[in-house]
Amino acid sequence: MKLNSFYSRKLHSLLGVIPLGLFLVEHMLTNYEAFNAGKEGFIESVLWLNSLPLVLFLEIFGIWLPLLYHGVYGLYIAFQAKHNVNNYGYVRNHMFMWQRITGVITLIFVVWHFSDTRLRVAIGSLGHEDLAAHMHNTLSNPLFFALYVIGIVAASFHFSNGMWSFLVSWGITVGPRAQRVSSYIWMGVFVILSVLFVLALTAFTDESFALSTLESVQIQIG
């Protein structure tokens, strides 16, 4: 049983980096185009991603199945974990606790975001080219905007702190000094990811994102 648990945790850790960590970074870069290049730049990035060969295969086996395993097994780890922050107030104990908390928040957020965007595209109720307007409508609501900020900050922390743990558990950062430097680096990554994601969220609230592609064309023709 312990051997099975060892390999299950290793797989859980690995999937959090490859492919889910890479997907998080890619998702951040795509959404940042909303801030960097406006509505047209964002739509262009979305359409390019969905024009890749075998995109559905890549999504199922490179994102959703790994996410299902990482999320479900992560919940098991979170609810089995014993937190000692009251007795041992070390920074890493607090990080351990927040890793579990942000994991639960991230899973809930991803399920909500997926059902409101990618799933709707898959069933045909929303087009790729209309995602910009849909995100504008969602994020113009202050409550949803706040929930998105909480979700993306939680996801960014969970990934960044998880990378610190991954490097330790896989024997890459050995010794206090290496782990301390790694901690500074990954907390820096956490800040950068969070800031870029929040900038993308603020971009979606701009009125230029309000109209769907079809509505924009109709206005130009009219």
C-alpha cells in the first residue's frame, strides 16, 4: 500500500508540472493577449490554438484527464493532511497548509470556468470568436470579477509553491540553501503569474470586448 501511495503521489506531482503547469502558463499567455493586443489579438490567439492538429486529443489526454487525476487525488491528499501551523509556525508549514487550500479553490474554479467556457464551446452554445464578449459580460459583474481574481491567484500560488515541492521531492533542490533560493524564485513566479492574469481580467472589462464578432460585423455593415 505504501509503495502504491508513493507512486500515486509521484504521478500526482509530475502531472502538476507536466502538462498542467505548462497549460497554466500557456493559458496565462493566451489571456494576456487581451491586455497586450486587445480583443483581436486575444481572438487570434484562441483561434490559432484551436487550429492545432489533434487539438481535441491534446485537450483530453494532455489537460482534462491529467487534471481529473491531479484534482481528485489532490482532494484526497488535502483531506488526509494534518496541519500543525498552530503548534509549529514555520513558513513551510503555512505553505503546506495553503498548498492544500489553494488546491481545493483551484479545482472548484477550474470546473466552473471550464463549464462556462470550453464546455459551452464544445456543445455549440458559444463560438471561439465570441469568447471575448462572453468574458466581458462575465467579468463586468463585480462578484464574478472578484471570484476570478481569487481563482487565478489560488491557481498561481498552487502551481508556484507546487513547483518548489516538486523540485524537493524529486531530489533536484537538495539542501537548505538550494531550497531557500528556489523558494524566492517560485514566489517571484507566483507574483508575476498573478499580476499578468489580473491584467488580462481587467482588459476583458473594457467596452471594446462587449460585442460579439457577429454584432461587430453587423454594425460595420450598417
